[in-house]
Amino acid sequence: MPHALSSFAIDQKWPAQHPDRIQLYSLPTPNGVKVSIMLEETGLPYEAHLVSFETNDQMSPEFLSLNPNNKIPAIIDPNGPGGQPLPLFESGAILLYLAEKAGQFLPADAAARYQVIQWVMFQMGGVGPMFGQLGFFHRFAGKEYEDKRPRDRYVNESKRLLGVMDKRLAQSQWLGGDAYSIADIATFPWIRNLIGFYEAADLVGFQDFPHVARALEAFVARPAVVRGLNIPARG
């Protein structure tokens, strides 16, 4: 029997076993785990599908039909607004949607709400792009470049961003305030990646940002974060 997801081309490549649940198409990268962590934190029912970069799944017509920008993560909520299926891409937009759907990790009070949203935007516009470029020039193909000015540009900007966050976290428990929120779910996977996978702790002088380190430690100790960091499981 056809279900609400049958009309989506992506369902042909990654068939839903539980079509009544949110469908997550992702890979456990810093951007990808934002959404798996959020889903684990909220307890919203979902089904995860691995989008493998090794086989260029993200460039397949089925995936592009959901996200024309060929980036993970993306979701379809079969029970979206008005009871209609909602396809959605861009991790920040997905976090906002899931927070509103679950009524969690985004304050109801308007002023507090926008305090959180501004830090989500800070991550989307600064932390992700800058840390990602640093990773390219320090860990991947860019490390072979003899001219170190591009790498140093991103190192310096990453240090600046860490300094902004350290000052904030000296004043509050979490980025959005004293309550854990989607601002933290958006940001700390990137900080973890910077000092872990990118091996850039010494390069950015991470020891100079003790408040960031304190919050990162609290973040990775959360059970939902531990689970979400490995979803979807790599094949």
C-alpha cells in the first residue's frame, strides 16, 4: 500500500521501513550529527539512512531531488505542518524545525529564543565554514600547499571564533544561556571535530579556551550525544 513518502524519489533509493517516522538521510560528520543528536535528545521517532560519500550518494538524482545543494543532512517528516509530509535540508533549519516540533531546546520566551537563534546563526555562518576550511588546509589536500597563508588565515579566524565563544561561556553555562539548546547541538560537534579529527588543538591553541573546553566536555558526556555521534552507522 502506498504511503506518504512514496511520492518522494528518495524513497526509491532509501526505502522507508517505518514510513510513519521522520526519515533522516545523513552521514556522521559535524553537520550530519547535529540532527541525529537532536533526534536522540528529543526522542522523536525517526529512521536513519546512510548517505555514503564513497559512492557519491549525495550526487544521486534521488538525493538531489530532496537537497539540490547535494549536502547532508536532509529529512522528510511524514507528519509535517498541516499533517502533510515536509522535506527539509540545511542542518540549521532542521534543528529549528525539530525544536519547534518537539517543544524542546528552544525557549518559548521570545527574547531568550532569539538569543539561542543568534548563536545557531553564528555557527552556520562562522564556525562551520571556518573550521571546515582549516581542516582542509591542515589535515587534507591543502596541507601539501607550500604557501601557508591560506591555512594561517583560517587558523587565525578559528582562534577568533573560539575566543568569542570562550568569552560567552565564561558568562553562561551554554552558548544560548544557562539552558542547553540547539545552539550547542549545532556548534559543539564542530569544536569536537576541530581538535579531534582535524588534529588542530595545538594549531589553534585550544588550551587558551578553558570555558569552551568545559562546555565541550559536558556536551560529549550527554547520553544522547554519545548515541547521535555514530548515527547513521557507517557501512
